[in-house]
Amino acid sequence: MTALPTDELSELDKRVLAFEHDRAQHDRTKEAEIRVEFDMSPARYYQVLNRVIDLPAALALDPQLVGRLQRLRQARTRARAARAFVAPAPDPREEER
């Protein structure tokens, strides 16, 4: 018998995907819900989520959700990189010296 790709997901992985499916919008209460639902910090939750959305089994389980989450992650990564390479504006106080 061949295992289905979704069999490779742990129960936590499946719960994280279900949580994201139900919580499409990010708001302040999401972080509190993460603490209650998963008994972990939001930072740790997002580490788990980022690992899960890279799993082929997650893509097989819910391709639309995983694709959306991957696109959001890529957009955040691009925005962060763009901010990192912007030269800071000159400080006008330094010109007075």
C-alpha cells in the first residue's frame, strides 16, 4: 500500500494548516490565539508554519492555501531585502559640522 503525501504531515503540521485556513486575516488577536491553540510563542509558530509550507505533503493537502502562504512569504522577503539595500538619507546635522 502506498502512503499518501498527506501521511507525511504530523498532527501539528495539519493543525497549523487548518488554523491558517480558518484565519486568513492577520490581526492582534491571532497571536493570542496562537498561544492558546498551540501553546507556543508566535515566533515559534511562524517557524513551524514556514517549515510546513515547504513540505510537498502540505501542498498536496491544500494547494491553494500553501500557494497563498508561500506568495505572502516571498513578498515579505522581497520587501525586507528592498529595505536592507536602501541607502540611508544623509543626516542634515552632519552637514553643519
